Amino acid sequence: EQTNCSDPDRVGVSCQINGYMSTVSKYIICLGEQICDDNIENLCSRPSFDCHVHKHLMCDEQQDCNDKNDETHFSCDRKTQQKCKRRIGQAGELPIPLSWLGDGVLDCIDGKDEEKIWPTCGIEKSLRFMAVDQACKNVLLCPWGEPGFVELRDLCDGLQTCGNENEVCSESRSSARISTTVLTTDKGLSKHLSFCMKGLKNNGLFMDCTMFPSFIFPNHHFFGVAERTSVIVPTATLR
């Protein structure tokens, strides 16, 4: 019997089958044969060439792949602080990857991963889930496609999320990381500081460069700047 399992040790998942709640054997998980109405038993991943594992066994602090890629996968890097019991697996309540939130798949037994209760950050294309409520940081907006943005810390990770960041990184690596431009106005009494990643500035695919909203001033005086000179720091963010 692959459904309606009477032995709790054989149960892989509880799900609706033809509209009725039932259980499915753990021995058919990831075999490709759909039994559950939502096909939850076949939402599997291949984190490495020789490892095929169910989504809910990823990032659960239990090694399933010989190379541990089910626990070192990039999706495991960002997880919720709140915990829930996953529909498949026996690990109890665990955090879940942020990428599982609001994806249309019920991953938690109580379904709260699809509820609008999770911290978010950003607006429009840069809207994303966060582990905790915190101030948003700059992101690189993709000119096309999904997910629509790349966090700056992930910009040069080798993955083509936007489809063009390898070109950006290539430009950046061939030049100094930060390009500083000073615009002097008001007869030399006003200096406007801007800080741009050279790869973005030189790339031609972008009209704007990354502007950092904060700037830490040194404790000493600026050489060659009179005390009455005002120094204006950037307040714009990457568009």
C-alpha cells in the first residue's frame, strides 16, 4: 500500500488525494509518480550531480547527500527565524529558506509560509523577504527578467541572476573597486561627493551608478578645504 498507510513509520507526507485527506508512503517520494493533488511528493531537487532529494529535506541540518550539498546549497544561507514543521521529513520544527516564502507551495504543515506575516524589504522589483525586520540595503536592479534584482553582496558570485552581472564584475575587477568623483561648485565652497562602483559606471548598460546613502567622515580636517566649505554627500540610492 502506497497510500492510507497504517504504519506511521511508512508515512512520507499527508496530502489531499482526489479531494480527500490521506497519507502517502515515504518510499514513493521523488519517484515522479503523482499521487497527491498538489504533487508535493515530487517537489525534489538535485543539489549535486549524484544527489536527488526532496525540497523539504534541504537545509534541515541533516546530511542527505554524500557531498553535503543539501546543507550547503545557496538557498540555505538565508532562512527565517521563525520555525515550522515541514510537510515532509521528521526533523521537527525548523527555519525554512526565505525562497520558500510566498512561492505558492504549502511547505509548512500549517501553511504559514504562504501567509502575509513575514518581514519584507524594498518596493516593486526589489521587494523581497527578510529573516527579520531591518533597514533595506542597496541592490542592483536587473534590466529585465526575474527575480528583478541582485543584492550587492551576491553581485560577483558567479551566478548570472540578471543575465549581465558577469560583465559588470569583469569591469569592476579590472579597475579600482570604488570610483570617487568630487564636483566643486559655489566658487569652490561646496564639494559634492559621489561613490560609484566602476563596473556599473563604465558598463554602459546602466544610466546610474551605485550611490551609497551614508558616508563616514574622518575626524581630521580635509586637506585643502577651508572650514567654511560645505561637503555634500550622496543621498540617492541605486535605481
